[in-house]
Amino acid sequence: VSHLNRVMPCITTTYAHTGAGTPLVLSVQSGAAPLAPRLVKLVEDAEAVLETDVRRAIVIDAEGSTFDLLESFAKAKRVMVTPLKPSRVPELEITYSRGSYYRPYRDNGELRIGSATLVHKSTGRSLEIGALLVRRAHRDLETVLLTTGLALGMEGRDLADLYYARWP
């Protein structure tokens, strides 16, 4: 806008890539394209093109912790791990199962597994989601990871590892 003094059309590009960042499948659309309704389809397209299942959990940075995106992965029975934006942590009520406590986790950190209910602000829909709380020795704040993986039978430690190993 500032350079041409007018609003130009937007092109939205979304990639499915390897953990090392090599693009495998991409989707390009003119104009803004919300991620939630498109991302599960992009993963399905990647599987069709590659003629194999996507075996690694989908990991998105904090922009992925939206209700619609988490709900779309839960409905599709797909694994997703995403950090909750630090500004939203205080409003999230996390519950713990009996016997839940912090356990040792990589590099002098600790991991605790819980669950939370997300509520869509405009529709009131709710979603039960797994919550992983990670305390790392070199940070003052806990990282809260939201995941659909616990409901699909994955272990909390494995899900946290997927997040922290997202860029090998």
C-alpha cells in the first residue's frame, strides 16, 4: 500500500513440507485464504500426490492455536501439536487426571499432561483438547502445547518431542 498508494491483490501460499522444510505440496490462492478449512485438505492432497500416509504430526507455530484449526484436525482424526499464544494462557483452564504431576523432560525440563475445553467465542461450540505443560530450565514461563494427539492414543512425551524437533 505505501509504495503504490493503493491496495493490491493478495496471494496466499500454503505449503506441506518435510520436517527439514523441503516443500512437497503447495496451494496458491488469490486473496486471503483462512487456514482452518484448507489445511486438512492440503494434507489429504499431499497423501494423494505422494501415494502414502502423512506419518508425522502436523506442527504449526502459535498462529495454529485457533479453535477452527484444532477442531478441523480433531474431526479428521489427525494429530496436531501447536503452542498456545502466551497471551491466551491465563484464560485457559487446564484439568489434570488423578496422579498427574510434572515429570522430568529433556534438558532439565519438566512435562505435565492435562486437558482443556476450548470454547468458540462467537458460536459457543466447545472442543476437548489435550494440553501439555512444559517447564524448561532456561525459561521463566511454561509453554502450553495444545494437541489432538492424546485423544488419538499418542503419549504426551512423544507429542512434545514432535513439537521441539519440528526443525531438525
